[in-house]
Amino acid sequence: MKYEAINPELFQYNRQRFMRKMQPESIAIFQSNDLMPRSGDTFFPFRQNSSLFYLSGLDQEETVVVLFPDCIKEGFQEVAFIRRTDEATAIWEGEKLTREKAKEISGIDRVYWLDEMGPILHELILLSKRIYLNLNEHDRFQSEVPSRDLRMARQLQERYPLHKYHRAQPILRKLAMIKSPAEVGLIQQSVDITGKAFERVLRFVKPGVMEYEVEAEIIYEFTRNGANGHAYEPIVASGKNTCVLHYVQNNQPCKAGDLLLLDFGAEYANYAADLSRTIPVSGQFSERQLKVYNAVLRCMRGAVQLLLPGTTLEEYHREVGRMVEQELLGLGLLDKTDLKNQNSRYPAYKRFFMHGTSHHLGMDVHDLSNRYDPIQAGMVFTCEPGIYIREENLGIRLENNILVTDNGPVDLTAGIPVEAEAIEELMQPGVLSRT
């Protein structure tokens, strides 16, 4: 892996928390992601299943982790299975995990080769009464492709129909929402790498560059700083593209006088950053652009202060909507008649601010969470208000990453420039090269 070794105490801690939530005489099975076919005889780059990594730190394909906290067979409370490695594999693919290395990374003492799993897992299942399985339960995820976890679930239910089956995701969701100090540190590393990439972009952008050239500057900085790559598909949107919320074509020229909206984040050790900035292609905002920019910035700063323990996300989003509404009135985009005649289910401000303000951030950019739980200390959120004026080809989004604490919100992205004056100054030729 590109990232530095993570203390296995993090994964031991996560496993202990998970196992304390399991019902008696239960076994839990977690699998790595599939290698996904790309074309011909090639695969997409492998990215580990977040749940398996969360519980073990094992970042390799064809990996299984089994948890059985009250197993009567000594030493089998935690077991890992990894792909068998040999000299031929090392020649063609490079070094794979040895059993000793897997033990060192995960803190799991009992590690077997994957081809030894059949009889071992069979015995453990027969010693249990309940089986926890880990399917993707993200409420916005839909796919016709059956995952490795889903295929195993079907096989186990056919082979062991008298066992009781339970969902691992509700437990993981509760745990993953609250980040440990070690996890916050990994997110901070992702954020810091993202900040370096943004500074590189500020040095690079000028009229005439292509959006994909800007994207290339970002991935260059990610790679040279040990990131896995992008935490999600980056948005590099200039001109009218700033008003397309999920624009990812990144194939248009950046023109003088236009804005460039950037939404990108590094992934370091499988933990994500999620940053949005909007900058002037020519290095200076127009008067109109600056007014809208500062309106969005005020909304972001006001929204950050609402990320407090005990607040519900519904209350939070409603209050941020009121902030945006007031800014739109000040910009002349809404008037009192619009507010009087608005639909309560689709407020007038939604014409210019269509998306939510915050989501959980962690191992996934839209991290495991229960949106109906109140905000709690230890949660990490994005904060990303925006105003999009399609009639003017003018869209602005600003986004920081916020840690919730009992002593107030902590901005993990505080070191990344966001003030309009700072952006303009840093875009002047030679400024960043002198710092």
C-alpha cells in the first residue's frame, strides 16, 4: 500500500465494539470486494470493502474475516483467511500478504490461507446458531450486479437453512458514525493532501486550460503524497458547467471571466476527504461573482456552527435553508412574493440550492450513517452550501469537512484557503511559489 502502516489497535478496537453488539452464539462473516472486470483480460483497480477494512485493516483481494466472540473452540474468536501466495504470484503480481504480515496488520492471531477456509468455516457455523452477513445497505445504492457478499449469503442460506440470519450493517452503521481519534487522524491526512492539490490548482489555472488538465494536476499531487487516488469521481466544472451538480465530463476549456467549480477529495488509507472550492479562471472575481461567493461563504460558516451534538439533520437542513433563503433575497434572486407563494415541500430557495448541506464522511465519501440519529460528538460531516444561477451560468459551492465535538465544531479543512481575497491573492503569478 502507498500509505503508512496503521496501528492494529484501531482494528482490534473496532472488532471489539462490533462483537459486543452481536447476539449470543453468533458468527459474523466479512468479505473483500470482488475484482471488477474492466474489459478484455483486465480489471478495475481494487478497492477494499470498507467494512472488512474497518474491522481488520487487510487491504487485499480474496480476504475473509470471521468473528465468533463466544466460540467454544479455543482461539477461534477471530479468524482471517487470505489468498495463498507463492513465488509465481510474486513474479507476476508482486508480493502478497503472508500470514505473518496479515497478523501484524490486523492483530488477528489466527490466519489461514483462503483455500483452507471450507472445513474451518463449516465447523464454526455448526457451532453457532446465528450468522451475521454484511450486505451493502446504503439507502441510495442500487445495483443489478450481485456482490461477493450477496452471493455468499445465498449460498449459506441454501446450505444452512435452519440458522438465524442477521444484518451486520445496522451495527456497523452505528459504530462507523462515531470516529475514533485514529480515524480522525486518517481523515485529516486525506484533507491535508487535498489541500496541497488545491494549492497546486491555484498555481495552474488560467484562461485556456482544459478542465481535464486541472484534474491531472489534482491526481498528480494525490499520487506524490501517498493517496490511493480520488475518493470519488472529481468535478472540475467551468462556466455553465458550474450549475451541473454532478458534472464529471471535465472536458471543456476554462474561459476568461468564468468561474471554475472544483469538488474533489483524496482517499488516504481508504479514508476520504471531500472539498469544494470555486475560483475565478482569470484570477479575480467579478463584482457579481464576488457577491454570490460571499453569500455562499456566509451560509457555510453559519451552517458549521449548527453542527452540534443533539441537533437532528432535519432541523439542521431546515435552518440552513433559511440562511440560503435570506441570502437569495439579498441577491435579488427571490422576493417576498416568492416566499409567500412557495410550496412548503419544495421551498423557493430550492430553485437555486437543490442539494443537501451535509453528509457523513469517513471510509466512504457518503459514509455509513443513520440520517435519523441526532448529531453526536465524534461524527465527521461535510458542510457544502451552494447557489446555482443557471440563467447567469454562475454556480458556486464551498465545502469544508467538520468534526463534531462537545466543545464545538472543529474544521479539519481550516488550513485550506476559502476567503475570496485569499483565493485571488494566491492565484497571482508567483505567489504560491514564494511561500
